[in-house]
Amino acid sequence: MSEINILGEAYKKAKFKAPGHGKRNVQVLKDALVDIDGEMESEMYGKGKVIEDFQEKMAKYLGKESAVFFPSGTMAQQIALRIWCDQKGIKKVAYHPLSHLEIHEEDGLKELHHIQTILLADKERVIELEDVVGLSEEIACLLLELPQREIGGQLPDYKTIEDISAYCKEKGIKLHLDGARLFEILPYYQKTAAEVCSLFDSVYVSFYKGIGGIAGAILAGDKSFTEESKVWKRRHGGDLISLYPYILSADYYFGQRVGNMNQYYQEAKEFALNFNQCHGVSTKPLEPVSNMFHVHFEAPKEELEVILAAIYEETGIGLSSYVREVTKSTSFYEVSIGDMYAQLPKENLKTVFQLLDEKMKTIKTL
């Protein structure tokens, strides 16, 4: 059996799991539908009370004129950028080097829409105003991801976002928010979703990350923008005959969890503090700015997997089902705090970090 399987199997067997909201199984949908009247009519091809009510609810929450439900954020964001490029007559957009569109979508934006991308900022930091001002090429749209997931969920300070927004308005550049984790950053900024979204021309939010629904996304903006997005949604095959399982679960878990984001944020800071007190362990950011962060270890991936698996077996607490290599002597994994963290036995958790500290001291650095 490989070391990866050793860690994965140990995680599965752990009685308690530190990250997330729990298993992503069919029960997630059953819980969302338990109080739904079976006679409720489903929407069809993007029309009907189920989808229209939710779209109106989310438009109001985000402070936008209109909103459209999409089966995926990948579809929603490519369409948003296409609309802004067509409107401006420029097939160029800018975003972070580690944007989801750049590294996880098989170049969909380039291959499907023939849009050129300009990568802003060093990949290890967030986009700053100087990066935008320093653009040497004209672009139709700038995409900002808040938080920047691939570097531990880092965030710019709020004034930076305000300044970038003002600059884009002055220059006629559309500003799009990759808000896959928008709900999760509101406690840090101490702003409402509508206040953050007011700085952007268009906004995407996800319903399966911090919210924990099955799938689905909202794309919001002014009425003309969302009406055009519906046309592109049809072109992309996004108008399934019915999307109600996604919509109903999104609505249900939004109601269950959007009010818990500050709790998850505070717990993430507590969790990170414990990691940072262990030998050879650090978090990025040092103090989380949302419910997510990365944990970095001065240990080779294979050795760390053995260490973690042993800790899971002894304490009954699983920290992560995987570890990724950074270099031959360092590794990391990502943490997202949800409902599960509050259920962890505190004494067991204390033992987890005592063991982690002890075992990390046995690692011989290369």
C-alpha cells in the first residue's frame, strides 16, 4: 500500500474530522429536501418560481440589480469575462497567476472564447493597485479573487480594493469579483456582501464551498449584463431542464451557514495558532483572514503522511486526507473550517498538537 493510501485510510477511519462540514454524500441532498413539499413545481430551462425566487434573493443579498443561477462557477466566470470583452471590443483580461481560470480550467477562457490573459503580480502575493496601474496593455476586465485561494486565502486590505475599483472606473475597465469564498471573508473586512460587491461590476459566488451545498453558483450584476449571461448560459449548455436539486440545496445551506461565517473565521484563527506553536510547522497566512489557510511543514511529503496517519490513529482526529509536496523537504495541505471543527473533543485536539510537535522534532532536514 502506498503512503498516500495510508494517510487516506487513516483519515477515513478517524472518528472526528477537523475540516469542512462533513461527508459529501447523498444525505446532504436529503437534509435539504426534508421539509420541501413534494408537489412543488420545478423550474424548467431557467424559468419558474424556484429559480426566480432564489435569484431575486441573492441579487438583493449581493446588492446587485439582477442575478442568474449557474450550474458551475467555471461556466459563470468565463461567460462574465466574455461579455465584458465583447462590450469593450477588446479580447484581453487580467488576473492573478494562480487564478482558477488559469490553472484549473484547461484554458477554457482561451480555447472557447479566444480571450488573451495578462497575469498580474507575483504568484506568491495578492494583486496591488500598482500592478493594475502598471498595466502596459489595454484590457476589458480585471478579475480579483477574494480570497486568493492558492496562496492560503490571502486578502488585500480593503482600501486597496476601493482604490483598484476607483481606478478601473476611471479607466473604463470592468471589475469582476471571483467571490467563490465571498461569504467567508465578510467577518474579516467587517463589511456586508452588498458593500463589497458595490465595488465590482459583476460578481460570482459559490454554493458548495463555505456554504456546503451540492453545486451551483450565482452570477450577479446589472440587468443588461445578466440578461446577456442567460444567452451565454444556454450556449454553454447550462440550461438543464431542471436545476432545482442544486438551487434548493444552495438555498437551504445558505440559510443554515451564512450566519456562521464569523464562527468559522474565529475557529480558523484558533486552529492556526495551534499549528504555529509546533516545531517546523507554520500557516499561510500566519493569522487566517477567513475560514481557510494553508499549513506548511518542514518535512518531506512521505514522512509527513506517516506522522499524520499515526496521529489520527492515536487521537481519533483527522486533519487532512492528503499532503502535497512543495520541495523534496517541505510539504503542505489546505484547511477550510466548517461545522465539524466545533465537534472536535478539545482534549483530543490538544493531544494532536502535542504529538505533532514531538514528531516534527524527529524530522531530519535535508
